[in-house]
Amino acid sequence: MNYLRRTALVLLLFFVMIIIISLFLSSSFQMERKVIVDADKEQIFKQVNDLKNWKNWSPWAVKDPTIYQDDRLFSEISSGVGATFSWNSENDKVGSGKMEITQSNPNEYIENSVDFGMGEVIGKWEFNDVENGVEVVWGFNADFGFNPLAKFFGMFMEDEIALNYELGLKRLKEFTENLPRIHKVVVTKKNLEKNLWYLSIRDTVDQAEMNNVHGKVYAIINKYMDEQGVLSDEPPLVIYHFWSDTLIDIELGIPVLDSTITGNDKIRMNKIIQTNVVTAVHYGPYDRLPETYFGINEWMRKNKVVVTGPPWESYITDPAIEPNPEKWKTAVYFPIE
């Protein structure tokens, strides 16, 4: 009993000492690491702002790549303010926790809160233009409050966290510098001086079927136009009425000179009314069109314009004539007030 008593007394004294010593320890911890990345700022920002992209460069993906492979661990919206990611790894170096993006200023700043049982932890990202690229700053702020164990942990935190941050920034640099460069999107605002009449077929298709839709539909419309003797002097277009991860409400059309044609049970005559538009020309393969959409959306956000309808694409270059995708031109339009 005396042995047990002495042991209990020693443990009690030990914990009392920890509490007393912790009173003199800092209740917060701050750290940041930097790297210069020779890549498009938009590309770098998207890798951090979309939590699903962390699998491409995260230091914890090296230790346990499985944590990023289950989409159920991400919120429905995986990028921007409100996006969350939860993980639970058997690897002690990864552990478990939850991250949420709390601030997101496009191409400039991101802040996220992290909960892994050590008090309030804030991650901060800055993306600064410098002479030889983009300076990416990854910061870490922790507030331990009055938790004595967390305060002691904070004394040794920098060595572990710094290694992870340095590895993550190195991998982010390597990954983004190997991505295709975003061409500079030149956005203009203009007025469509007249209605644009076109024959079209509208349908809802699965995302996986998109690659096979355009050629088939345009062939059907072209055949009908040949039968009716209808001429066109504008490139084919496609209007995206609705787009989700699985389904697309798409309308494919060919502009026509004769607006009196009524169409048939499948092909309809429609028009894009005279209106103001924001437009930009995309240069290159179709799979990089999202880059041009991103540039247009950024321009509209900064200029506070109001979109009044679905966007459409006009295929200036015919792939059947020009086989090199790098030479393709596609005009993108958004109708605005």
C-alpha cells in the first residue's frame, strides 16, 4: 500500500509540475514555409482550393494515400468556402481529423480550420506574384488555450510540422510546374447586333457520353439542312442549359440563313436573341476549355456583371479540317444584362 501511495504521490507531483510549468509556456504556435513556383497562379490556387486535389501533392498522401481515395470523406462541394474533408488513418503520422475551408479569395488567399484534437488550428495560404513565378506561403497557427499537454506538444511541434509543410510545398511545386500552362484569357464585352437563328437538337445526356454526342447530332442536322437546301455561314454551336457531375442538358445547333424553316419532330428552329455578351476565344484542345471558363468567370466576378442565361460555345475551327488540337479555336459566350 505504501508503494502504491508513493507511486500515486509521484504521479500527482508530476502532473502538478506539468501544470505549473505550462503556465509559463506559450499558448499559441505559429509557423510558415515558402516556395517559389514557376506555374500559373490559377493552377496553383486550384490545387489548394479544391480539397480533392490534395491527393496530387499533400505530404500526408505519401504516408497514407488511401485517405484521399474515398469521395464520401469530402463534402458535396469540395472547393471554396464551406468545403470539408474528414480522414481517419491507421498511420499514426496521419491520424484523424477534419478540415474546412473558411476563407477563399480567388488566386490570393485561403484559410482553413483543422480539428485533430489539439485546440484551434488555422492553416493559411498566400499566393504572391514575384519576378520569377508565384511565391506560395503555407502558414500554421495553433491556439492551445489552457491545455497543458497541448502546450508541451507545441514545444516540439515545429520539427514535425515543418517537415510536412516543406515536403508538401515541394510536391505542390513539382506537380503544378508539370501542368499545361493556362493561356491568357482575353475577355471582351460586346453586343450581338442581331438574332442568331439556328437548327438544333436538345437532349439530356450522361457525362460519359459527351465525347460521342457532337458528331452524331451535327450529322443529323446537316443531313436535314441538305435535304431542305438550307445554308449556314456561322460555325456550329452548343448551349449548356444545365451541367452536373453526371447529367448535362445540352443543345447542339447549326446557325442558318433562312429562319423560316420549321424543323421536324426532332430538329427545332431556335434563336439566340440580340443581347449583350461577355466572350473569349479558347485556343487549344476542348478538354482545357474549363480554363477559359474560369478566366471569364473571374472577369465577370471582378466587373460585377449579371448573367442572364446559359453559356454557349461556337466552334470556329473544324477538327475535320484541322487535326492539330493546339490550333483549334472555340469562342465562349455568356449573355449578360
